[in-house]
Amino acid sequence: MNEIGKELSEREREILMQIVRLYILKASPIGSRTLSKYLEGELNLSPATIRNVMADLEELEYITHPHTSAGRIPTDKGYRFYVDSINDYIQVNETEINKVKENLSSTDTSNILRDTSKILGMLSNYLSLVKIPKIIDCKVVKLDIIKISSNRLLIVLALDSNIVRTISLEVDYEIDEKHLFQINQYINEKISDKTIKFIKDNFHNWISDYPSKNIPLLRLFTESLDDIFTTKNQDQLLVAGTQNLLQYPEFESKERIKSIIELIENQDIVIHLLDEYEEPGNVKVLIGSEMNDSILDEYALVISSYKLGSSYGSIGLIGPKRMNYPKIISLVKAVSAALSST
């Protein structure tokens, strides 16, 4: 086994874990004297011994040192070792969980997801992300065609994720109430409990089976299919807590503030990462270079997914790599579970 891939000794593991913990706590490079005092009573190692171990860890690329300091800070590899070694997660307290559930009591999905974004940002003090489920994956519960004037219709589409879409259609003829009822009933028989994607792929075949295909109202509905079942211009990502990142020393410089703005403006980068992970109940942690984008090199992202009805979405928290992983992993997991149970 080469040096970079060699297994750490118990002493090396303990010192690395403590360097990461102290750096998360202090946000400044950790020196051998600081670490010696912190480990006093546990390992009882001299600063000289600790310096030797730290030199080995640096050679193995778990830690590095800024040019202006003799202390060490974790590398992405060091953080990854720490995250993969966590055994004791900080449980989200009951008050916080109840707060989440109370705020997720709305029956309006858009409000639920906005509240989730705000709650996550508030409880974590990081940048929160909520990716909205794709409408195209939602199942239709019911469609109502409502006559609101002699030549105007309102289409109300209820989806199984508590999402309701409405669209109005105008015609240049008198709407026949009898045909309206029959078409509404026929369409519901065909589309109920089907995903929007499935409906769009099969609707024309279903309509071809309808006994009176030349009814103007039916032609109107068929021609308006894309408008009724559109997935264009759907909001994909809700973001909250941008100001939270500005309180961390990592982001005090103008360059880092600019990177935050760039991150918010390039939502496709984050959406792509959230899309990669759709397994409800579990949590994934991505650290710096693991996200394969230079904009995200100084960040960590904790992601989980949730399920609303038949469709999936993702939630996440972005913060400095020096985030409180035991607490944040538990928080994301708890909010994901609360959201999935609404």
C-alpha cells in the first residue's frame, strides 16, 4: 500500500479527529501546543511528539498549513475522514422538531416548501436549499373543467403532492354544459392516478377512442394540452439564509462574498448536485473538491431527499467546510423525515 493510502494508526486517527474538531470550533489553524493541552489527560503527548504525527498526517494529505501560520487545518481528505468516522450524532432537540412540524402543517405545498427552506436556514445558520419536486413526476388526483362564463373555462388540476395548478381557456363559441360534464368525466377516468409525463405521452391515443371526437370543446382541450400540463417555468429551487454565510470568518473577504453571490446566481450547479441524490431517509455529505466545481471548493453540502405524494425532491445545507457535521447531518435527516410525513 502506498503512503497516501496507508491506514492510520490509532494515535494518528485521534490526533486527526481532534484537529478537525478544534478547527471547526476555533476557525484558526491548530498548533501542536494547543493540541497537546487539549489532549492532556487522554493521550498525554508532548508538543514534539504531536508535531511529528502532524507532519506525517500532512504528508498523507489529511491536513495542511497556511503559509502565514505554523498551525494546521484539515484538507478535504481530512474532513472526509472525520465525516466517515462520526459515530455520535447530535440529536435534534424535540422543541426544534416540533417547530418544524408546526410550520409544515399547511396544505399548500408551495408554502410548506418555502417554510422548510426558512426553517432549515434558521436552525442551521447556513444557506438552505429546497429543490421542488418535478411536476412531470407527480400523479393527477383529479381534473375539473369549470365553466366561469359563456365562453370561458377554468381548468383545475389537483396533484398528489398537494399541488394545485389552474389555467383559464377562452373559446369563440357557446360552451355546451352537457358536453362539458361528459368530457370532464371521460378525461378523469383516463388520467386519474397517472403521472403528468404518462398523460402527455398517451393523451392523444385516449382521445382518439372518444365516441364524439369532433366536439369543439374536446379539440380545445387537446390543443391546450401543453398549457394544461406544462412543466415549463417551474421554480426548481428555494433558497434561504444567504446572510448566514456572511457571519463566518471564511467568507469575510470581498472575493469570498463574491463567491457566495456567484453561487446563488448559478443555481443550476446546485440543482445538478441535488438531482444526483434522491434516496429518501439517508444523508449525503459532499466536501469541497468532491463537488467538482471550483465555485464550491470552499463549501460543504449536506443533502437528503424527501417524498411528497409520488414525487421526490431534495433538501440541503451549504456552509463552510468547517461545519458542525454531527448536528447538521441530524438536522437535515430530521427535516427530510418531517417533510416526507406531511
